[in-house]
Amino acid sequence: MSKSLKLISGTSNPEFAKEISEYLETPLVDALITRFSDGEIRVQIKENVRGSDVFVIQSLCPPKVNDNIMELLLILDALKRSSTYRVTAVIPYYAYARQDRKDRPRVPISARLLADLIQKAGAHRVLTVDLHSAQIQGFFDCPVDNLYALPVILEYLKNKNLENLVVASPDAGGVERARLLANKLGAGLAIIYKRRPEPNVVETLDVIGDVKGKNVIIIDDMIDTAGTITAAAKMLKEKGANEVLAACTHPVFSGPAVERLKESPIKEVIVTNTIPLDDKKFDKLTILSVAPLVGEAIRRINTESSVSSLFI
């Protein structure tokens, strides 16, 4: 028998939480989340949650990444001290995920540190979307459900009825994602071979695969400064590609990203709503919602049903 379901939203992506609330037909718990005069975060859960199965929805996204993390930790701690049955941290975008290994001397493994903090604060389970590295699940000692936005993107692309398709991975690390999408679309596969001399600086070298006269979809887990994806699009056009589209789960869009995407040869940029964009929207941007996918996962976790069928 499922426990009473409770949903709590942080302040990072309230519209996303509202969509989940509507999908599950469950109102959001009344929670006070404000700031003290010195800037410290104040949290108070204003409803009884004793014995409830509580899901805290908070994307750890820019522009206030560290504030959003601290807010999540305080909400988790408040719930831990409120005799809940179980607390699940629903994190559509997991911050610090790119710092998942010690690749240079004297650097932190930030993704592991964040995992430790979330568990210590009181999370019994984590639900997230498209972790940058799947092995981050191993940083947690609690269950982690890493959902994929690919089914949502796939459905949208199928409805566009594009012909002569090739799916391109912007780097070697994303080949499996691109291969899976290509198989589902019955498309060809291409790989952009690149070298990154330093963070957020990309030097694109070549493309592996036939893209001449093809419509190409570049697929990645996130677009940050858009250096990688715009450089890839330019190279694909140079190699004779017809139309170039870009798709990703997490539209981080930091620094010059929006201007780069506007000025690039990319015809359409397809993203999901794991990160609110607010003033970063532009004409060729399409935003797909993964809130129903996350909402369905919440329902199944609450009812102790299988989540595996949600994976592509």
C-alpha cells in the first residue's frame, strides 16, 4: 500500500513543479522559502508531513546554482526532522556533474561531494534526468533513478517527418546516446571528432560519417556555452549537410550561448524544461516538457511500481 504522496517545490524551477503537481493531481505542500535580511535561506514546511512519502522538486541550475543547492539541503533537513516516511530528492538538473573524476592534480570530485551532502541532509532516494555521467549514480549509497529525456525528444522528431536523417554526436562520449536515437529514427550516425584544450574552449577537427546532402540532428546531454554545438554545426555545413538541428536535455545557456546559437547555422534548437530559461528564449528555440515523465516516475516510486518501463 502506497504512503500519502506529498510534493514540495524549491524556488529554482517552480513551473516545472507546478506541471508535475497538475499531472499527479496532487497540490504542492505549503512551504515557506525566503531569505533572512543577511541573505541566509529560511525554510519552514507549513503542513504536516509525518509518515508521508515526500518528493522535493529542485533543479540545481543556474543562475543561482549554489543557492539552489543550499535550499535543497535545508528542505531535506527540515523533512528529516519532521518524521517523514521517505524523502526523495527530485533533481531535474544535477549540478557539478562534469566534475566527476580527478583529472588533474589537486582538484575536487565535486559530483561526489554533492551526492554526500544530499544524502547527509536526509534524502532516502534521488530521481534525476540525464546525468552527465551515468557512473555518478555510484556516488550515492541510496537508490538513484536516472531518467532519460530521449523518449520525449524522439517523439517530437518523429512527428517532424524529416527525411535523409543522420544523428551526430558532438564528441566520443555521446556516441551511445546518438546511436540509440539514430536506431529509433532509422537514421545514419556521425561523430564529431574534437579536441578541447581547456574547459569551455573547443577546437573541432573533423567529422566521421557521411553527412553530405543529409539532414543532421546533433544530440547532446547539455548545451552550456554552445561552443561545441555551434562549431559542430559549422563543420557539418562545410561537409555538405542540408539542415542542421540541435537537441539536448539541459539548456544551461551560459555566457555567449544564446548569441552563438542565434548566429549559428542551426535551424532549430530543441531542449527540455529541466532548467527554466525565462529571458534566454529566442526564435528557433523549441522547449519540450519532461514534467509528465518525471511525474510518472514519482507516481511509480510512491506506489512501489516498476520505473524501468519509462526508459527508452
